[in-house]
Amino acid sequence: MKWLFRIIGSLVAALVATIGAAVITAIWLMFSAGSAEGRRLGYFGAVFVEVKQTPQGTTQLGVGLADALPLVLSVVVVTLFLLAVIVVHDQLRARRQQLLADAG
């Protein structure tokens, strides 16, 4: 049960980190090239920002998801990284407990 909570916690943290990175990338793309027309991709091609001029003379801004695969891969990689950190942390704590028990 302990590992289930760790896996779920790692997955939630990875989702939050990935969504945050994608949103920050979209905001960065909005302001990076000014009002120049065209489509700009970010976050390994997952997020796009598109700027168009309408016939009425206004500027349209579109933001969306171009490809979900980089986002899914990011979630998987970050989850596995967090689980690896948890495993190493547990091993270090167990080793510390063992050393303290041997010294005492």
C-alpha cells in the first residue's frame, strides 16, 4: 500500500510539472516573437501558438496541443525519475538506520 501511494504521488507530481512546463512554454511562445504572424511550436512540438491577421484588421491568437506524445513521455520519464529518487532515499535511510544500530 505504501508503494501505491508513492506511485500515485509521483504520477501526480509528474502531471503537475508537465502541465506547468507546457503552460509556461505556451506563454513564452506568445510573447517571444511579438505579433509576427505564423505558427510557433514549443515543448518538443507538443504545444503551438498561432497568430493570424483577420480581414477586419484584428489579430487572432490560437493556442493548442499539436502532439500529445511529448507530454505523455514527459509524464512517464518524470514519474520514473521521482520513483528512482524515492528508492535511493529509502536505501539511504535504511543504511543510516543500520549504521546507527551497529554503532549503538
